[in-house]
Amino acid sequence: MTSTWFSPATRTELIESLVSGVDRYNPSNVGILEDYLYHQIRSQEYDCLANLAILKLYQFNPDLYNPDVVINILIKALAAAPAPDFNLCISLLDERPPNANMEEPDPLPSLLPILQGLHHLLYRCRFPAFWRAYRSDDLEALRDNYTIECAGFEDSIREVVIRAVKSTFTRISTDRLGLYLDLNTPEELNAYIEKLGWTLDSSGTVVNVPSNPDNQIEATVVQENIKLPQLTKVISQAAKA
Amino acid sequence: MSQQRMALWAADEDIDEDIQDVSLAIGNYGQNGHFDDAHIQPPQIDEQTLIAMQQHLVQQAAFAAIPDVVKGFIVHFHQAVLDNNLAEITVAYESGWNKYTEKFYSRTEWPEAEIIAPLVNDDPIFLILYRELYYRHVYSRLQPNIDDRFHSYENSCELFNYLLNSEGPVQLELPEQWLWDIIDEFIYQFQAFCTWRSKVKSKTEDELLMLADSAGVWSSYSVLNVLYSLIQKSKINECIVAQQEGKSPEEIAEIVGEYGVKPLYRMLGYFSIVGLLRVHVLLGDFTLALKVMDNVELNQKSPFTRVTACHVATYYYVGFCYIMLRRYPDAIRTFVTILNFIHRMRQYHTRSYQYDQISKTADRMYALYAICHALSPSRLDDNITNMVKDRYGDELARMQRGGEDALPAFEELFMYACPKFINANSPPYDDPAAISQILNSSPTASPTQRTTELPSTATHNDPAHRHLRLFLSDVTAQSPVPTLRSFLKLYTSLGAKKLANFLDADEEEIVQEMMVMKQASRSVSRIGSEKSSLLDGQTITTSDLNFVIDDNMVHIAESTIGRRYAGWFIKNTERTQKILDDLRHTPLPAPRKTAAAASTSVPATEAPKTTGRKVAWGGVKA
């Protein structure tokens, strides 16, 4: 899992050299990385380390700061929950000195608590609460300006839900699943389930979750494994005597 | 009228002449002044030379105030450095310097470099090294003022300039301990400066002015530049890779070039990697920190273990990165390794001047271990767990119970144990308006990054508190887990509704909490893959309690660990065997005058006891 997070297949050579080398500190490269971010937004890809590189450049060169880019990075990181990506991004956002150099007011301070709240809901698996908050009027600004640009944002959140559901459930009721996925009509829900390849059981109200390493449980007793090399000293001394 | 006109006319010329005269006058004045200096102001010349003489006297006095042993030490030290006599340098550096510090300079500074310069024939390289030690002393025992900070930066720049930008590698040889200390101190001074710099309100007017002019001093870019340059010059990464591939020394020498073959550069490059790890952690970039350590193997055979302080620091920072990445099992393993090492090595290091620092780091790691243990309990190392319980038993109990009072315990231990984070940028000293705005604003006026559920910590905005808040938000998410665990342990299958009734909560809430619990029991870990980079890993289960939800029914399975007795038995068998062997090989005691007394100790024999006794007596008598 981590090898794709570390080095996604969709990353190009150029980005790879930027992320892994010393050029990542060169402020003039920020444009390349920002373009890569927009590419990720449009084509539903995700490259955590490249986005962290952008944030690091902003950390060292506050005049490069572009709040839209930061918000987009955070939105992308939301969809990676429960991985720590969102927190890693926040770690790199230093305290910004109050400066009046910007032409428009900085949207980040007002949106940041909202994004953090959303992330918190996702991390605590409060999915119905997440969808309620997301669809509420307060977040209209977020929805209209940012998440709408991000292709497949809602689907990637649904993937977060599915990850959590897959590991915890062997069977889950359709109502509950619909609530978590925010797919309220049966047609939408069934279409989604089919896309996942999951099956409905006979009564049509419960979905079977396919088995995976996480939702198969068995009580095991961890036995001790004594290996021969550990005993060589004892055996050889016994043989000598 | 005409007369007047003429007068005016004439006056103009006069003015012109006057002007010329003035310039002449000025020139004259200058000359006169100079001239006058010769005559009128012999006191002034005297005063200037007097001042110079006074300074000279002060220097002489300071020079005379230096105890003779210290002078001798400096000369000896200098000679050793000139001769590249590594053994002598090591002795002088490790014990000599500290001895004289304790004896003469425990509360004051060492003499300034200018004062001792005559002793070393003004050798610039030695003076740079001397200043490095001088400032290190100031930072550790005394309070550096703004001048000290600026000068120490300049000195460090000179040192690195000399090492990196001379034509070809320098011929200097220094002990590895010193090389590590150079890098360590450099980063420490950087961190101290950033912390000091960010406290805008406590600066005097002069300091504000000086800071306004000094954009480049201790900037993050320059520090990173130094570290990266050392790494690149010594080609240490290529060197490590080549060594891992088992290339021959000649091939390695070719790969690393003329700089990399010299031990000075190689070790500096190596320590710079650890230095980068540290700087990235201080700036809050944990993935990059682990990434720079890509080629360094974290085991006992790596070169960084040769300097204990470096060894301990590496493990501390790596472990901390894992904590911030939520990889608690990896963090636990890291801490356990190094804490065991420190415990065993403690007796050899009590007299080393680094002992205090290592002890302090060890204490912080115990606290971090306690945190990880509470968040991801495992039965990995009872030894360390016992030691932690001794120190932090109360906090550990609170953290493990979860719930409301766990949070302050986490906060306390985290703030004690975390590295001293810094801001990458300075407050805008060069912008007077912004500075006055900061000075006049109240602490809570700046935009805070608040999550809805955290209490008092939300008002602080220094970097440590920012990271603390991130960490605490993770912890709050996991706080219901211990309670749930205790319930689930009692059943093999349980309805979700019943569980909700037990906990007085809504069923849907409980189901969601169960998902969190499941999530908490899985972490990414490097357990299976020892050789790979520090960021790799696979998802593993860390809890012994496993469950799934089947629609509304929870099925639980617990895995237990069978008793482990093999290790204990083998160890004790070997120990007994060793005792027996030692007994057998002890030399026979000297023959006693009173031969017949059977009460004296019987020497051990090769053969079984009863017959052996007679043989032994026989041997002795013969």
C-alpha cells in the first residue's frame, strides 16, 4: 500500500526528480508542481509527496503562497483518510505573518477550520455527519469554489467510506450503506453496489461485503516458534559432556 | 544706482570668489586640520594611540589572566591539529577542553579568539575551530546575546566555506565525535536562533534594528544549503549504495571522488544526513525527514553508531516521525531498540560529557514510548514497559483508560518529549508596520487553527502547539476505543443494539465507533520488510482483539499469545553452563600446610565429585 502512496505510477520523471532531489527547494519550480496538482485534480489522481513539496516551498518562500493551491491540496488529502496525509499537510502550514500584500482577502483562515472539521468527521468514521456538514449551507463557498473543480471528489470520499466498511462488515444493510455513501435513492445505491462488484442477498436489504484480510476473523493462539539455531549452544554443550 | 549695480556686480564676483574661497577654505581647513593635528592635537593622536594602547593593554591583561595551563593546552592543541595527530586531538578535545572548562570557565566565557591568537601564530583555521568551541560553550553554559548569535553564524559560515570551497579537499583531520558535534551544534544554534527570533515582544529597540538588517543570518535556506552541500561533496549516498552492493574499495573510491575518500568529508556527509533528518523534523516535514534516510540502515552495524550521541539522536527523530505518521508499531520498535541499547551502554558512558544529553533524550523517548504504548498496545518488550511504568505509571494508566482525562496526560507527555519545533520564517522584522502590528496585537487575535473539541491549547500558536493539536485530534478520535475493547473482550458475539445499551449510546454511533476501532487496530508497519526504505511498509493488525459486524451482529475473536518459555530456559541453561565451566577452570588453590583438613574448599575437578576429590588431593600432594 505504501509503495503506491510513496511513488504513484502516475508520477512523471520530471516530478520524480523534483520530489527526490535538491531542486524541490528551487522556488522557480513551484509552477511545475502546481500544474501537476491541477492535473491531479482534473484526472482524479493523487500524489501526496509532490503536494507536500509545494507546501514546503510555500513554507520557505511566503511570497509564493497561493491559498487556492493550499485548499486544493487539503481537499485532495481529505480523500486519503485514514492515512495521515491531511495532518502532514497541516504540519507544513506555518503561522503566516499578517500582511496586507494580497489583492483579495485570504480565504484560508476561514476555510481551514471547516476543512479540519470535515477531516475529523471522516477520521472518526462519522459518515452521515460528514455528508450533512458537507451539504449544509455553511459549506456552500467550499462547494462552489473548490470541490466542484476537483473531479470525482464525492466519489473519492465514497471510497474512504468503502474502505472503512469493507474492513468492518461482512454484511451491511442497504439503508445503512446508503446513509454512509449519501446515495439516497435505491437506483443510485444499486448502481454503485454493482460497480463495486458487491452482491445483494436474497431479501434485497442486505449487502454482502466480499471477504478480505480485514473482515475474516479467527481466534488464533500465537504459538512460540523455537528454531533450531537457538538451541545449538545448549545441544552442543550437552553433547560434549 | 550705477554704483550699486557695480557693487552688485562686484558682489556676485565676490560671491563666486567666496565660494571658491570656501572650497579652498575647506581644503585648507582639511589640510589645516591635518596640519593642526600634527601641532595642535598631539593629545588627539595620543588619545587614539592611547585607545589602541589601552586596548592592547586590556588584551595583554586578558592574556595574562589566562592561566598558564590553559595557554599550554591551547598550544598543545594547536600543534596536534597542525600535525593531524588524531589521537592527540581526540584527547585534547574530549577531556582536555572539558577539564579546563570545569576548572576555570564554568561560569564565564573562554578567552576570545583574538586574545589567544598570538599563541597560535594567528593560524586562521585553528582560530575558526577555536571559535566554534568558544561559541558552543557560550550557548550551553551562558546566555548568548544577539552579537554572539550573529558572530557564531559567521564563524560557522567561515568554517563550512573553508571545508567546502577551498580548492580541493582540506588536509585537516578531526575526530568523529567533533565532526558530529559541529553539525549538531550548528543545527542547535539554528534552532535556538529561530525560537529566539520568533519572540517579537521581548526584543529591545537595538535588537529590532539589527534583526531588520539581517535577512540572511541563520536562514533556513542557508542551513539546508550547508547540509546538502556536504552530502553532495562527499557523495555519501552513492558511497553507501556502493557499499551495500558490495563494491570493492577501489570502485568505491572512484565513485566518491577525491572528497569522499577522505574520512573527514565522508563522516561529515554521513552526519549531515542525520542533520537533515533533524532539520526536517524541526520544520514539520516528517515524510521528507524519513526520505533522506533512505540509504542509511537502521541497525547496529551502521557507521552512525560509532558516535553514541548521533546514534541516539537518529533513533529519536525516526521514532518521532513514525508517531506523527500514525505508525505506532514502528515507533515502538524504534524506541525499544535504542532504549535497550542505552540501558546496556549506560555504565560505560557515565563519565562522558555527553551523558547528560543522552539521558535527557532517553527520558523523552520513554515518554514517547508510553504514548505509543497507550495508543497501540502490544506485548513487545516487557522490560521497557516496566521501566516506563516506573516513571510514567500514572500518566500511562490515564492514557490507557481513554476518555476525557486521557487528553491532558497525552498533552503533558507530548510537550515534554517533542522536538523543539521552529518556524521556517522569521517575523517580518524588515517591515516596521507589520512588526508594530504584531507588537500591539493580543495573543489570541491572530487566526487560530482550532478544531471544535479542544480546550485551552487552541490559543497558542507556536509550532509545538500546532503539532500538539494535530496529535491530540488523532488521540480524541481514538479515545472511545479502550472502553469498547473492554466490552468486546467479554463476548464472542454481541448484538450492536445490546452494546449500545451498555454504553448508553445510539446504535449508529456505536457502529461508527467500531469502524474507528477497526481502523485503529491496523497500522502500516515495516515489520515484514527490514531492508527497505523507512517509509515503506504494509498494513498489519496491531490488536489482539479482532471483530466483524454481520449486519447488526458483532462477532469477536481474540488471539492469545501462548506462554513463551523457550527464551528464558535457553538463557538460563547457557548461564548455568557458563558458571559450571568457569568453576571447572578456576585454578586449583595452593596446597595447605594442614593437609588433612577436609573442611577447606574442594577444588572443582574434571571427573565426578567423589572420586575426583581423591584425585585432586593426589595431584596437589604430588
